[in-house]
Amino acid sequence: RTNIYFKVIDINDMTPVFTPEEYWLTSTEELPAVIDLKKLAVLDLDGSAPHNTINPADFVVDYTKTVAKDEKGAIVALGTTPFKFSPTNAGMFQIDAVLDREYIQNYDIVVTAKDNGSPAPLTGTATIHLNVLDINDKPPLFPSATVELKAPTAPPLPIVYECVNIGDVVYTAVATDGDIGENAKLTYSIAPGAGSTHWHIDPGTGAISPVVVLDRESLVFTNYQLAVQATDNVHTPAAQTVKVYLHDCNDHTPNFAHMDNKITLEVTENSPIGTDLLLGGSNTALSTYVQDHDQVGTLNTDFLWTEVSGDPNNRFSIDLNTGVISNDVAIKIDLPAGWPAFYDLVVKVADQGIRSGPLSSTFTVRIEVQDVNDHDPIFQKPLYEAVVSESSKIGTSLVTVTATDPDYAKDNIRLEYSIDPLVLDGITDITKFEIIPNTGQINLKNTVNFEVKTQYTYAVLAKDAGNPVRTGTTNVRIYVTDVNDVSPTWKQTPISHFTPPDFYSGEFMYDLANGMPIVALSAIDSDSGAYGRLTYELEEPTTLSFEFEVDQVSGSIRRQIGKSVPPYKQFVLYVSARDNGTPERKGVCIVRIDTFVGSEHLVKMTMSTDEGTFDANRQQIIDALTAILRASQTAPGVREFGTGRCGISHVVASSRRRRSLLQSTSLDLFVYGVRNNFADDKESLGESKDFVTQQEMLQVFQLTTDGAPANALAAHAGLSSTPVTQVTGVTAATLTETPFWQTAGGIALAIFIALACLALLGLLAFGGYKLWMWWRARPKKVKKAPPPKPQPKPAPEQPKPKPKREGKKKFKKTIRKVMTMNKLASGKAIDPSSGRVYCYNKLTGTTRWLTTTEGGVIHQKEAVDLRKIDDPNPLKVKD
């Protein structure tokens, strides 16, 4: 037996591996050069040297892949090679230069380790992340040694005004420190000095604010020099001088120190022009009496004088700079002409302050004019009119007469009212009314009767208490009326925001069928009974035009039958609504009607609804169409019809159901548009209405040329219950409808009516002939004969006696009566005594018993076969 031994020869197939492959290290800046930072561990799994041998010189820093970053993360250039490995201690990573954190704060260092294997060495790589720590090595610095906070050199620095609030920051001192974190934290302070206690600086932010009220008028200081310091508690503090100049705020109002801000003057009438009215005629300037504690020589103490009120007619003037008041006209007293007995002039003095704005104060100068009693009392109207109802209660106030006296003195203007005993209407009865002497109020003293007297006219006097006494006169006319005291008023849905209720504007197709309503007027009268029933009539000058008529009950305006109007013409009608009261009251409205050509402006909208629903929603439909028209855009952003509106010319039932409009569920609306509302008020009667063309209407309301309605029609809430299904244009031919009498149905109906009329005429002729024949043969009218006496039944075995022979004349008369009875029996009756039934004739006065065909007696309660009754007017009985 033989043992075989194998020897495995190692080759360099394992790469050196750093453990770990990333290192996170820190180092403080400003350390001395060449210090050991970290020994790196490398593992090579080869089994023998030199494959697993790594010498100190085999560790290398790869600066081509090393990255340096500042504190903001920006990559910066290395400039030097601050790192290396120890030449004697394998894997010892060393700092070979002084590090500056303010320049480079982070390093991403790539290092390599190479073995000495063959045939080629292998290299391992690791990354060292080095963070450089800060030390407090930078002193604080201010950007400037001195800062002056004053105008005009301050901007962009702030200007400090005395009116700054306590605690408001006026300036922030800012120093910089190159360090970071706690090393860069600075503390601010103000060094003790003159006025330094008036200020506070925030230790952390450097914000400077006052701690006292900075009133430059009361404080010793008008400016400050603050020694501001900033320290990081290591280096010498940085210093900055902050010079604060207090600027004046307009915080003091000019005050007028003279007689509680009031001056009173007495001036006689017709004072000469240019008289200085202030202070007894002297030229003392008002500014002498004004005090203002703001800084002298600035706009804060530069005054301007103006009149505020009390002189609406500019009879006085005041010097803008001195405040001297003088009169510009000769002063007199005339209250009605605007010349009062005194003037209270409110004068304002204002500084021209800045910062907080001008401040001002006012005072009053009363200029009293001495009065002379040289005017009569004047009533406001030469005639006062009042209305009293005959149902008014005693004591009812009717009218108040008012007189004024241009004088001013108390006695000269104290008036007393009275009724002149001389009654103007010649009736001595002045007991119906009374006047209150001191107010002029006229009240009802006794009841009045409209049927006795309808009006009263009196003369009323107003006397002043002056010396001599002066008197004014006016007339008072009082009308007695019934209770009808309300006039008809118009109501309508306004066409636009500016349309008054008593103005109607309508349009219609000039060749619209006669009799169709054009404008529907509506007025109301709150009176009751006959007073509330209104009658509509055309007023002058409308009555000179015969193209239109108004329905007296409904108020609808129609074109008169047989009248034609031209297209594009304007008609102005005046229509009154009169009540039936006494006296009659009415309201008059103006109606403007314009005509147009339907084929040029109308579009037909087919609406799925019935007439009842349409009538109930007519105004809502018009409002919806108007809203869509106004919202439409003829171009992007252009609303040409922003104030336009829509109207409905007429409505017809669709297709073959026009003669049953109330039952139709589809209506054709012929709609037009007015481009704007420029002609929709009484002041614009001279303006022409601008109608929207048919093409423009189709662009707004038609989606496609096949008649599909626009989306706005389907989406509008106002048309939800009356949807539009089709929108098409119209032509002159489509607007002209064939009259019904020209259709086949109309012709057939006409023939039928003609034949029916002929038949009726024939019946009338035949009836007339029969009536004429009856009139000729009529018997004399006699009273109704009593029922015949009951006769005993004859014995059956006894033969009937033969009738006696009578003369020829009596025989003919009897035969004629029997024939008449048999043919013209008027009716049947029952004999109350026997219960038998008999017939009677009203014309002849004859009667006979009703019997059977065999001659049997018929009683009321007996059941008899009708066919066996001997009846002059037998009933027709079927077998």
C-alpha cells in the first residue's frame, strides 16, 4: 500500500477587503498636523505570502475620487492633500494638515489597499466619511461701525418717529459669526449711556424697541446714540453705534383758545362789502389764538383756514393763511330768498402734518343780523286743497296751512292763523271746519254731506305779532268725496330694471292675424265694489289713430279688424284704466308698440307642453329665453345682447291639432329678440328698437341646422317643465297659414251648413203654412166644460131608442164638434165624484167619457188594454 500526498499551491485570487467597507469618522478643526485618526482593518483570504501580505506603503488615499463639501453641501476643491496613511503602521489613517470647518465641513475619502500577490496584485477599496467639527475660532462682526436712523439718509434703514408704539421694533442690529451652532450664537446688549434706559434690545435677535413713550415735546432727548454690542462669550465683543433721531409726528391738534371756541357778532342789514367781521372789525389774525405743540417750522405747525359750513351762498370769505373773515356781499335779512337772520359759520383750522396726516379743529362764528319787521307772512301755496270723505269722523285733520315770515325777531315771526268770516263761495256756513290758531291745522268740526255740498272754499289769514301787525292770506278749498279714494295703478313684469309700471313696450309681426292680442295691460284698484271695477280706454292722442283697439274688460290691445300697419313702425298709445267711482279715478299708461317683419326676425320653437301649462309659465319662459340671449357670446368674451330680451309673437298648436289647442301637447312658439333695452322707457320713445336678426337668433338657440335646440335651452331650469324640442327658422310662406274655409274640410263644412240652412228654411215655411191654416179654421175659444153627468148603464135586453131627427143646421154643428173632439182632444181628466176618466177639448169646450171599444166604462184604478180604449189621441202600442 502507498500513500499519496497532495500539496495545494496558493495563488493570488482573493482581493483584500476592508472591514467594514465604510467608516464614519469625526475630527475637530484646527488640530495640529499628522495625527492618527483610525486604523483600518483589511482581510486577505489568500493562504500564503506574499499573496496575503499588505505593507504600510500599500495603503493609499485616492484623491481623484475624494469629494469635499462645505457646510451648505456644495462641492469645493480640496486645494491640498490633508490625509495619508502611516508609513510604519499599516492601515493607520492620519490627518496630515490643519482642517478648517468654515471652508470644508465634510469629506468623502476613497482609500485603497493592495496585496503583493503574483502574477498581479489585487486592490480593495473603502470609503471614509469624515465630518469636521466646529470650534469657536471666529469673532462676531458688525457690517458697519455706525448706523444713523434719520431722514433723508436713512433709507433703506427705518426712520424713527416719536409716535412709535412701545415694543415696536425700530431697528434690528445684526452681527455675523463664521462659526456654527452654539459657537455662532451671539448675545446683544446696549452699553449704559445717555437715554439707553429708554430702549430695549432683544439679546437673541438684536431687535431694538422703545420701552417708554417717545414724546419729543416732553422728553429731554430728541435723538439717541446707542452703543450696541454683540458677543459670543469667547472673543472680544463687536460694537456698533446706532444713532436714533426722533422725527416729529403730527400728534397735537391745533386748538382755538378763545371763549370756548365760539365768537358772536352782531351785524345790521346791508353791511358794506369787505367788512372784517371777526373781533369787532379788527384785523387780528385767527392764528394768534391757535396753539399747536408740534415742531415749529414744520408742516405740522403750518395752518390753513377754511369754511366748513354755514355759508351755502358764499356771502363770506376767510383768508386761507390768516383766518380773517369778511363779507363778500351786502348782508340783509330775507328768509325766503335765502337771507337768514344769523349765520353759524363753522371754521376749520388744519395743519399740514405728515406721517399721521393733517389734524384739525373747528370753531363756530355766529354772525347775527339785526331784524326789522318789514315783511308780510307768506303762505307756501296760494291755494291749499284737501279732500274729506263724508264718512270721516269729527276731528279728522284735513290740511295744515303753513306760512313763513322772512323776518327773524320772535314777535315778527310769531304767527296766528284764523278763518276769514267772509266765505269765498258765498255760503255763510263756516261751522263745518275749524283751524288751530298756532299750528294752522284745519280739522273737521261737523259732519259733511257729499250730496248736499261737494266742496268748501275759505280764506285763511296769518297775522304776525309785530308792530305794526302784518297779514298774509291764502285760500283753502276742501272737497267732499265718497269713499272712493284710490286711483287705479298699473302692474306688470318690468321689461328691465329701469321700466316703470306705467310703461308697456310690445312688439308684433306687422302682418299678424287681426284680433290676436299684442300687449296685455293690467291695472288694479284696491277699492271695493263698483269703485274697483276698471274699464280700459284709449286716451288722447291715441284716439286719433284707428289701427288698434283695447278690450274694455281685459285690457288686451289688438289690431283692429281690417286695419293694416307697415313694418318697422312705432306706435305710442295712451291707455287709461278708469274705475266706476264718484268722482272717477283713472291711471294712464304709455304703451309703445313696434312692428317688424316676421320672416327676418322670428324663429319657431316647438315646445312640448299644452296651452294651460304654457299660459301659467309664459313669463318664466320669456325670462329664461332672455337670460340665454343675454348670456350668449357672438365672439369669445363678447356679449352683444347683454341688455337684450326675448318676446313671443304668437303661439299655434303644432301640426293637425290647431283646432283643439287646449288638448294639444305640442305648441309652436314664434320667438323674436330685441338687441338691447335702450328703447324700453318713457324717455326713449324717440329711440328705434333694434331687433335681433333671425340668423343671430338661430346662432343662439339652435345647435345644429336640422333644428336641434341649443344646449342652453335644455339646461336652463326655467324651461324644465316646458322643454323645447326643435328650433327652426321661418319664412314668409310658413308664416302665412291657409284659412280653414279654403281647405277641403272647410269647403265641406260650408256645404253642410248651406244645406242645413235650406232645410231649416223649408221647415219654417211649412210650419208657417200650417199655422196660417189653423188660424183660419180656429173655433171660438170657450171655457172648459164640466165633466158629463154619470149615466146609468142601459139594460142589455132593451133596445136603444132611435135619436130624434134634428134640423140640418144643428146636425152639421154636432158632427163638426164630434169630429173636432175626435181629432183635437186636449187631454184627459178624472171625475172626482165617480172616478171615471173623460176627455176634454180646450178649443171647443166639449167633453166625453173615455170608453172601451165595446163601450165599457173606464175608471181610474182599472187596468185596461190600451189597444181596446176608444181614445181620440191613442197611444201607439207595438204588438
